[in-house]
Amino acid sequence: MAESGHPAGELVTVLAEISGSSAEGVKPEAVMLAAAQATARLLGVQEACVWVYEAAVGVLRLGARVPEVDPGGDVSLPGKDSICGQVLRSRRPFLAHRLTEHTLWKPRLPYLEHPQSGLFVPFFDRGRPLGVLVALSARERAFDDEDVRLVQALAAQVTIAIQNARLYEDARLRARQLTTILDVNKRLALRPNLEEMLSRITEEATRLLGVEAAGLRLVEGDELVRAASFGPAAAIMVRERLRLGESLSGRVAKENRAIVSTNLADDSRHTPIHRSQARVYGIRAWLGVPLRGPERVVGVLFVIDRGRRRFEQADIRLLEAFADQAAIAIENARLYEELAERERRLHELIGRLLVAQEEERRRVAYDVHDGLAQVAAAAQQHLEGFAARHRPRSTEGREALERARELAQRTVGEARRVITGLRPKALDDFGLALALRTDVEALSRDGWQITYVENLDSERLPPAIETALFRVAQEALTNVRKHAETTRVHLALRRRGGTVCLEIRDWGRGFQPSAVLAGSGTNERVGLAGMRERVAWLGGRCTVRSRPGAGTRIVVEVPLPAPNGGPGEDRSP
């Protein structure tokens, strides 16, 4: 029986006061102190304290104590080698009549009087251990069942206060998480480059948890590779690669769970070299969480602090929520880079194909010029000489000879036209402006109403740009001839600052560009696609505007190379 003989009425009054404080949203520390005060007063003991269990690190921390004496720093009990830890594991109250004889009794506080007896009552939240309410007497004393029930009633109020505080903290944390994660997502979305993305993730993690530094490693095969850091985290990331399961980061990746370290320099789970670096830089607290992709862990994100910071469950949940979003951003950045690499390779292949085409055109043009064209020209000259020396006497003979001379002339002209179409000599010798003017004059002689405007004067453009724009103009004029049903055309070639612009406009029957590109009209589709590929290879833009009955306007804009090199340089043969 308790020495104070605590009356039931007083207990009810005390419980009502504590319950009211808990319901009014008072911080759990105040409720714990009130419970400790009530325990000391109602049981008539000299000491009472509340120990709160932290599952993340496996220790019990002092939540309140009566009398209120400064312990001189952070005070904790091991979750295993202590009476409180044993009580939590057994889930039953423990009554110690001779406390000093107990093997697990290790005083952790400066007591006013040396305790001889103790009553230890555990309390839980839905089966999860929350802590222990302790009454300590300076005399050897036999606590009884009534004392246990009293302390259990007080501990129940502490449980309610902690539950309410955690519910409030969870709600506040969720709101903060949502706001922060949404904000971070917006910022990460602006960093499609993977390297920039990883650096930004570590920077945002430090801000999110209010720590000094953060580091990030990515999984490559069965290893973790150093990828990014912010602050002094680089100091402990001395090894570029870790095996999965090695060190704290390796354990996080392999076990797919968060890990906390309260004293990094002495944590045996860390490698010796990492412990040494942590000791040198005074790094104590460490929290690491997995970066989870759709099917596997893709990396590890960790934060560190040099103070006496102890990462709580709220910190773990917050960093895990951030890591989940960061993993999505990393996967998106990887996909973006893979797509960009594929586009780069495709762009390179298109460039090689275009260069090969021009090289083949040039070769064939030279072959025709040096072979067929020369033979045709020689045949024409021989025929002209023969006709001059041997005039046929009959009308039929003269007509046959005239027909032969005409065919020879047409053969020479056709050979020259083929050579010009394959690779106009004017383009190589005099440049794009004159080559286009030559074509325009030829079309004018054929009866076309064609106008041509250019402001390049005698300036030459890079060979690749000249070739591409000439082919676009050639293809556009061919389309006019085949499909537009008009001979009215306007051609313009202008330089505007660092850009050269080519415009081809006709007043023909027009068409639907979307329908052509989607598959209607194979030749036209291939022609338009070829134009755009040539222009895109140079970093330019090809715009086609047309509609039935309203003609067609094609505008090509290509950036000119900077003085130190750029688009269009050294790309053509």
C-alpha cells in the first residue's frame, strides 16, 4: 500500500486536470511533467520521471522529471541494457524493492537522494511502445497493485497527450511535405539535365531538413556510384564506388529501407575510412533513404549534420517523401537524356546521309561531265562537221541529217541539265545567290512568271548552308512544276543578322500540309520531310503554310555560324 494513502478523489481531480490540459492541445512535455508531479505527490516518492522511447534509434530519452534538475546535457537510456528497456520488452509493470541490487540499474541522472526502490510502468500506443513512467523512492519500499493502477492511469494521460501531439505533428508534416514537395517538383522540372538535377536534389534536401550537407549515390549494377553532393558531404564520400550492402549507403540500397546513425564516427556499420573522415570533420548524425524507381532501388539519398541532431520519425518520413519525388525526377531526366542521345545519333546519321548524298551527286555529276557529256559533245561536233562537208542531195537525207543534229544538241543539253541538277557548277564556283539566279533565269526563259530578290551580294555562306538551301529551293520549285498548276513564283534570299532566310511562294492550287505529311501524296510527303531534315540538321526551321486554293509559302530560317564555329561549318563535302 502506498505510504501517502492517495485518496480516490484526489486522483480523480488530478486526472481531470491532466486530461483537460491534454485535450486543450498543451504540448506533451507539459503533460509529462504534470504526470510526473502527480506521481511524486500521490505516491509520496522523492523522484518521478517519464522516459519516451524513440524507435528509430532504439533509445529512451528523458521527457520530464520531478524534481526539475538540469541533467547537464542530453540524457538517454539504451533500449536493451536498462530496466526501462526491459519493461518495454516485457510489456508489464516492474516493481523493484532493492533497486541498487538490480543488474540493469545504472543511474543516468544526478539524483537528490540515492533511489532504493522503483516502480516502472510502460505505456503503449496501439501496441507500439511509447515510454515508461517511473517512480523512485529513497527508501526501500514495497509498491503494491494500487500504486501500479495509479501510475497506469497517469501514464494513460501521457499516452493521450503523445498521441494528440503526433496526430497534430503528422497533419502539420503532411501539409509541409505537400507544399515543399510541390515546390521542389516545380524546381526539379526545370532541370532536365541529369547532372544538374542530382546537384539540385542534394541542395534541396539540405534545405528541407535544415541540415548542413547531403549526398547522393546511384546504383550501377551491384555498386553504388558517387553522383552528387552539397556542403561537406563530399568529405565523407571518399570512395567513388561502394558495393551494395557495404557501409551505411550500401545497406540502405540493399535493404531498401531508411537507416539512421546518431554517431557516425563510431558506427561499426560504416567503413573505417568513412568513420575516420566523419571523425575528422566532426560529422555525427546521418540519415539515408532509398531512391525507389518503378521496379527497383535506383540510388540512395543521405543527409548529415555536425551538431547533436537526432533524426526523428518525422524527418525520416519527410526525406522518404522527398526521395520518392526525386527518384521520379531522376528517372525522367534519364529518359530525357536517352531520348536526347537517340535524337543526337539520328541527327548525326541524317547528316552523314545528306553528306553522302551530296558526295554521290558530285561524283555522278563529274562522271557524266567527263564521260557521257564529253562523248555527246564530241558526237555533236563530229556531226556538225560532217554536215558542213557533206550536204545530202535528197530532201529525205537533209531531213534525216537535221534530225540527227537536233538529237545530238538535245543530248548535250540534257547532259548539261543532269549535271546541273546533280551538282550545279555555279553553286561550287560562285555560291548560292548566283546558282539560284541561274535557275530563275532558266525558268523565266521557259515562260515562268518568277521574281527573285536577294541581299547577299557577293557574300558566300558556309558550304553546308548553301547546299541545304539550294536543295530546298530545288525541291520546292520541282513541286511547283509538278503539282501547283501555276508558273507564278516568288523567290527571296535574305540575310537578317545572324540568320539567313529563304522564301519560296507560289500562287498555285495549294494543299493541306498536315494531310500530306500524314501520308497523302507519297512524293510530296518525302519532299517536305527531306526539306525539314536538311534544315533541322543545320539547327534551322522550315515552315510550310498552304491551303487548297490559296497557294503555298515555304520559309526556311537557318542560323549562321558564330566566328568560332557553329551550325553549317565543315559539314558538307
